[in-house]
Amino acid sequence: MPPARLSIAMVSLHSGPLGPLGARRTGGLSVCLRELSRALGRAGHRVDLFAPAAGGAGGEAPIPLADNVRLLPVAPGLPARPLEIHRQAEGVWETIERLRRRLGTGYDLVHSHYWASGRAAELACRAWGAPHVATFHTLAAGKRRLREDRAELLVRLAAERRLARICEALTVPSPRERDLLTTFCRAAAPRTAVVPWGVDFERFRPLPRRESRARLGIPEEAEVVLYVGRLAPEKGLKRLLAALARLKDRAPLRLIVVGGDGAGDPRRRRLAAWAEARGLGGRVAFRGRVEPEALPLFYSAADLLALPSSYESFGLVILEALACGTPVAATPVGAAETLLCGGRRGRLAAGFAPDDLAAAIAALLDTHLPSPLMAAALRRSVAGFGWPQAAEGMLAVYRAVLSGQEAARGLGAGESACCGCGRGRGRR
């Protein structure tokens, strides 16, 4: 039987839980690390997170993150490229072991996040005699259609396949990602569990629409499409701009872009010029990166959130928007297919063409009538997707592994195959 209170070593070498969100290396992975570890800590389990500190800060002193949770900074000089991190796994493992010995800590299991962390975590598991649970967050198979470094993708795919073969359990946040993992990484289905991510309902809540628009300087009559995320090509912001160019006849239509590295970001300059060339210059506002505490203001001021990505393993911003009572128009990526099923929470584009996304946005603008009652209904529809529920799902996997069971069986068929409608989550 596994102990009632687990001691968990999390390893994430590409991104840490701290730092400004919306920058190149701080996106959904950072949110997941922070919120999942905090939820596990609140449940009484001890979590040591071996990850970079914010800004590559030096020193190896533990940084408290929450009750029972601490960040153990590793290798402040780690390179930005995941491939180079992967190649330095032995050196990083030595740092992890040095920190562990200094603290006199032992662990029941190791949970690695992202493929570049897998090799160092594998070495830790081998030395400590601990089982290995891996979450890839994204997969080489999902990136194969993007303009990624082909040589790196091949190394990554080989590493992911190795981890799929040797890890005691693999977790993915959506059924679509599970299908990629079992098909391209040859992962055994019984060792693969779907554990959806969550949202912080205390932070993300509906705010009065009129007041939100007034604070942001948005005209009350405007039709506002919101984008929240990094400005990386795979996030599809150019696709969104092309879709909005097809809707220029809607005179009050506006796009607010939240994310990026500020006015000096070359990606932002290129996207702004691209929008200007298509007659959207006066309709697109790049707000840059904002503090997480300010995001509910933007969600509440918008008519809808657009998720135009070419690839997502989940799509945390969908839950954030819905928790704030704002519907979503999205391409068919990650959990969008299941979270938006039935049309109650938004519209799913038929494909990835700008025309498909434009049709989904237009349909949502034409049918959704913003009101406090509608906002409350959207929020209730995702009530089963809090971070405590995500932690419960992950703990079920941990306990199954420690009991010698298969990961999916530990969750139970209903939860593991949860379609995202909330019904499976609500049984807990």
C-alpha cells in the first residue's frame, strides 16, 4: 500500500513555476507546475520541484512556493533549447542528487514534465529505486506539421518513445493527446491516463462587463475578440488575424492581444505590420504581457476568447475564459474538441483555415448574448475542472503506480476517458 502522504520529486528543466507568464519559456507548463504542486501540497503531500528559478537566478537554496512545496533551483546556466537540456541530463542529474543529499530527502516517486526532463528523471529513478511518471505537455508528433527543427524533432521523438517504454505511467491532459501518444510513441494504453488540467476559480471569475470595459478603455458597443498567449507561430495569431480580415464588415469588431515580450518583441512588430497590411491596424491592440491577476478583467470585457492554435495539448486559456463566463471560439486542438462539444460553451472551427475560424467567430458573436446569467452558466459548466480535481486525478495515477496497478485502471475507466463535459469529474 502506498503511504497516505506521498513525497514527490517533480523534474522540469525547460520551464519553472515562476517568472512572467506569456514570455517565450513561461506559458501553460509554468501554470501547471505551480498550480498542480500547490494543490498536492494543500492535500498534505510533499513536493520538491527541481526546476529553473525565475530569470535563471543563481543559488541552490530551496524556495518555498506553498505549504509542503518548495522549488529546488537546478543548473541556472541551462540553455534555452530543449535539445541541449536533454544532452546535459547527466550533469543536471548530478545537481539534483547533490541537492537531495544536502536536504536528506527521499521520494516515493518521480514525476517528470516535458520530454527534455525525462533523461535526468530516468537517472534519478534508477539511483533512488523510485517509479517514474511522465507528462510530456506537448509531443513531437503534434509538432510535426509545424516549422520545427527536424533534427531536434527526431531526437525528441526517440526520447519520447523511450520514456513511453520505460515509465511506469504516462499522463496526458486530453483524449486527443492520448491518441497521439499511443499512436506515435507506441505507448501502452493501460499505462496512459487522461488527467485534465484545472483552473483557479478564486482568481478567474466573472466581473461586471461594463466596468471591465471602462477600465480597459473599450467602447461599450464594440465586438471584442480576445487572444491570450505567447506570440509563437504555433499559437496561430496570424491565422486569427487572417480570420478577422474576413470579418472587416463588422464595423465594431476589435481584437485585443495579451501576451508576448513587450513592444520590442520582433514577433509583435511583424504581426502588427501584417495586420496593418490587411486593413486591421486600427482594430488590433497589442497589450503585451499582463499580470495573471489582471486577466479576469480582459476575459470579462471580451465577447469571446479565440484560440487559433495549430497545436495544443490542452488549452488552459479555454478554462480560464469559461470560468470568467466568456465563451470560446477555437481550432480543433487539445481539449477544445471536448470542452466545446455541443456548442454550449462556444464554437469549434471546422478546420484550421482562416475561413473556418472566421465562421466560428461570427457564429458565436451572432448567437451569444452576454449577461450575468449566461456568464454564471458558463462558469458552472466547468465547475469540475479545479486544480484540486486535477491533483486528485494525478494522485490516483501515483497510487496506482505505487500499488503495482496500471495507471488508467487507477483512475477508473470513466475518469480516464472523460470527454471533458464535466460529468466524469463531478463524481469525485
